[in-house]
Amino acid sequence: MKKRSITFYALSNFQSLLDDMVVPAERALHEAIQVSPLVHSDEAKKQKVENLLKEMRLSAATVRRIKEVFISEMNKGIHQQPSSLQMENTYIPELIDGTEEGQYLALDLGGTNFRVLLVELQHGKIMREKVKKYEIGSHLRIGSGYPLFDYLAECVSDFVINEGLQDTELPLGFTFSFPMVQHALDIGMLVTWTKSYNCPDVVGKNTVQLLREALARRGDTKVKVNAILNDTTGTLIQGAMSDPKTAIGLILGTGSNACYVERADRVEHWEVERHGEKEVIVDIEWGAFGDNGVLDFIKTDFDRENDANSILVNSFTFEKYIAGKYLGEIVRVILARLYKDGLFLSSKVTPNALLTPGNLTTDLVSHIEQDTVDGGKKNTVEVLSKFGVTIDEDDINVVQYVCEVASNRAALLVSICLAYLLERINKDDISIAVDGSLFKHHPRLETWMYKYIRLLAPGRKFKLVLAEDGSGKGAALVSAIAQRLQRRID
Ligand code: GLC
């Protein structure tokens, strides 16, 4: 009895000790995630605007809940249970080790541009590189996939022949930034298209095979596709070349996703023979996080409308909250709603441009956010003038407020996931290699991310390092790693 009450006393003391620690941490988080208040000449309208955007502002408790859901989905995914997180094995167990030599090609498909690269490596360092961008018309992005792959092969040939390398055997790493199931380092079956692509006949097919066949049909080069990867993986590998502490690759661009270095013994999906690998890169495919409904508690009407206006409705839930392809549209949807409710733009002219989906791109959000950083309004006026309406000071403030709320939520969501990855990887000091237009051009994301990750993963040492063109150069580096691994097996 006595023992029990001592235990009870100790436990309740421990609880209050915990409360003392948790409550300030919760308070700090709550304070940190506040956005600047809306400035408005009309108090009633101000409150209505703030009220309408209330659900876009995550509370500290919601932040904790998102983290719990993310952890649970990651664990299910890695244990091959139903989950919205694919947790795909990339079969890349090692980074660059300094022995890589020679010329490698890279193909980068999935971002804003399609590119072919030639990279020359000496002692695992890039000594020379050549890049050429090619346009992919929308008629190739939507429809049958065969013309698309023929075009990719045509671009590779054009590039290689221009370099006078048509008779040289060249290994090629293929960055294919779409969700795929990997059966090996050079086998990637497309799960679904995303972003602005939709060629249904490619779904379920091995895209390496499609590329090899298209190259063979031409038969005018000696290119050997030896690896397929995702842009996050390329970014991680490229980041690790200059900073060996890199253990996470992050893309915040048209789409969003991350990969990280996982303990090999935790990875169950492994179809090729193991060779004592200690670690392996796992592609999370977090764009689809919440596609099974687990994140519905943060979905607002604005998100539903954004989804309805997208190419692939009911998919890529998380990506639609954060990525460059969608952030501008979220802002537009909110502004259109505020206009309809008489809370934005008093002009008599209907702002048709604003009411049309897709008309407010994310680069404009970044442009407006720059004003908030500078305390100015020049960019905001410039953007609003595109909508051909008369604006006043209140309209400027409302637009800046909406851009901040939507951008801030994106930064917070990404930070929640990154903070958990730092805990999961559990190394003393971790560098996160980042690439993508949104990260590069949005003036506030990085600062917010540092603030939120520090609060959500207290005591963890990390840094965000820009790894430009990881999806391009990284593919060439992965091709070199693939060649090294193959030689070891042969
Ligand atoms: C999409 C793709 C993913 C890619 C990301 C960033 O989410 O599914 O594979 O990494 O976009 O480009």
C-alpha cells in the first residue's frame, strides 16, 4: 500500500514535471506558428476575413497530430502495410566514395524542364558538365506515352551526336520524378502520373524498359540506361558529394517529396539479393500523404476546390497543400471566395482573371511575399494589376495576408515531416539537401522551416543546404554508383 502511494506520488510528480516541460514547449510552438495580424480599415471585415481563413491556420495540437499520423503512415509503409506513404526502396545503398571516374549521361524528367546532361567525374568529383534543355509540348505530356518516350530518345540522340559521342558506350541515369515501384535499381514501374503529365498507357510499365526500347528503335547511339531514380534521390546524392553529413533529399518545387537514408534492416521490400547493405535510400513519396483520408482533419474547402481544379483529382493530397504547382491556386481560390463574400475588391468590374483557375501562379505568391519581407507593396500592386481591377490599401493587405497564411502552412507541414525524419535518422548532425523552384524563390520558406524544425525536433543539429540541379547531376552520380555496384557483383 505504502509502496503504491509512493509510486503514485512519484508518478504524479513526474507528470507535473512533464507538464511543466511540455506546456512551455507547446506555448512556444503556438506562438511561433502565428502569422502577422491582418491590417484592415474595417474591423468587421477584418474579422470575417480572419475567420474564413481560420482553418488554414494549424494549432499546436493539430501540428502534433499530423506528426503522429506521419510517423504511423511511415511505419506502415515500410512494413508493407496499407499506407498513403509508399516508402519505396531505391536500391541505392551507398553514396559517392571518391573512386568514380569517367563520363555519365543523365536524363531529368518531371520538373519544369526536360534536360539531358553529360557529366565527367574524376575521383568522385564533377570536373565538367554539359546540359541541354528540351521543351516537352503538352501534346506529349498528355495522351499515349509512346510518342513521349520516342521524343526522350530523340533528345538523347541529338545531345550525344552533338557531343560526337555516338560510338562511345555511355551509362545513363534516368531521373523520373513520379511515383514508381522499384524492383531493382534499374527497374521502375510507374504507379501514377502527377504534376502536368498524364499518359495512361505507361501506368504499371517499367519506364526504363520503355526508354531502352525507344533508344533501340533509333539505334544511333550506344547509351546504356543503368539506373532509375527520383529527383529527391538525385538531390541527396548530389548534396552528399560536397557535404557527407547529407542524409535527407528534399524537393520543394512544382511537386514535393523527400527521401532519406534508412537502416537497411528496417526495409522489408527488397527484391534483389542483399549484399550486407547497412543503409539504403528510401523515397517516401510524401506527395500522396493523406490520399487514404488520414489527413482529412486539416482539409479546408479551399483545398477541396484546389483539388477539384487539378489534373488528378483525389490524389496527391499533401503535395496539393505545399507544392509550387498548387500554392498559387490555393491563394487564388481563397481570394475568389473573399471577393464573392464582398471582403475583397470593391471594384464594379468582375475580376474574371481572378475567378479563372490556374491564373495565379506560385511565383506571384513569392513575389507578393517579398513585399511582406520588405514592408512594401510594389510587387503586390504589380500582381493585382494583372487582374485588371481597381484596388485599395485594404485589398493589398488582404492579398498579403492570404499569401502569408497559405505559405506559412506549407512551411509548417514540410517542417513537421522533416523534424520527424531527423529523429528517425538519429545522427548527431544532419544536412538536408534541398532543391526546387519554390524553395529557391519563396523569400520566407527557409527561415520558417529553420524556426519550426528547431521547435519540433529540439536539440537536433541540422542544416538546409541548397543542392542545385540535384535531379540532373545526381542522376549521373547514381549511374556511376550503379556501375560501381555492378562491377563488385560481376
Ligand atoms: C511528385 C512525384 C515525386 C517527386 C516530386 C517532386 O510528388 O510523385 O516522385 O519526387 O513530385 O518532383
